[in-house]
Amino acid sequence: MSARLRPAVFLDRDGTLMDEVDYCRDPRDVRAIPGAAARLARLRAAGYATVIITNQSGLGRGIISPAQYEAVQAELLRQLDGQIDATYFAPDAPPDVTPRRKPGTGMIDEAVRDLDLRLDGSWFIGDKAIDIACGRNAGLRTILVRTGYGADLADTGATVVAGDVTEALDWILGRGAA
């Protein structure tokens, strides 16, 4: 473990970093939120790790193949100019779920261990109540974005509500260095 643990911004994928596409299986359908790559680069320069935490029940349901998931993920990372430190995904399909699936914190726990992260000073950004619950369950401050499913949500208990991920990242960056 490194002498200095970094805080992180944990981000949901679908509807948060990219347009919501129901069970996205084609990389041609990937549209990163405009401006996200530049904000992620600034966030990393400020000392934060950037980590995608995503439920992918389409894998467990057989709707998406592993190859399709990997192709979509690779295209998103390309569009984000490689500004993501790591991605964790849970293929669990309800009702058979593990503690890794949001709102469980298993993926966050793995990232903390694997990447030498600290939860103090870290954030979770997502477009669903389950994202906010995951972040809160891990003791993180949370930001609900109004893209994806977030456009239709009422109060989720999020620390902050933002129009999209760029506004959310600007808000974090405006609070000072990590």
C-alpha cells in the first residue's frame, strides 16, 4: 500500500458518463457526455482517482455477451480519452445478487483495496437511486445527475444534484484539491 492514499470519484457508467441506452451492446451506440473527458482529466490532475462502478445485469440475463460488454466499455474509455483509472462491474441479475451489486459496496471495497484509495474525501456520482444508496452505504458524499434515469427522480438523499456529470465534476473541482 502506498504511503498516501488518494480519494476517488466513483462514477456510474450508463446514464452518467454516457447516454442511457437500454442494455447497450453496440459500441456505435456509445455517446460519452460532452466535456466529461476534459473534466475527468482535471479531476485526476487534482489528485483524485476515477473509477467506474457499474451494474451490468444484461450479462447475467444473457442479453449482453461478454464480448459486447467489452466492446462498449472500450469505446467509452476511448471517448473519455483514457481518463478512467479502473472499472468494476457486477454481472449479477436479480434476484441472484452478490454484495458486489449496487447498492452493495463490494465493487467500491475492491477498488479501495486494489488502487490504494481512501473513502474520506471521495464521491459517488450516478443517475439512479441505487447509485446514491451505494455511495451512502460506503460512507461517500453523493451527486445525483439529471441525465439518464436521474431526470425523473425525486429526492434520493444525494448530497448534491447536478444537471450532468460535467456539472458534478465542476462542483467537486470547485471545492479545492483532493
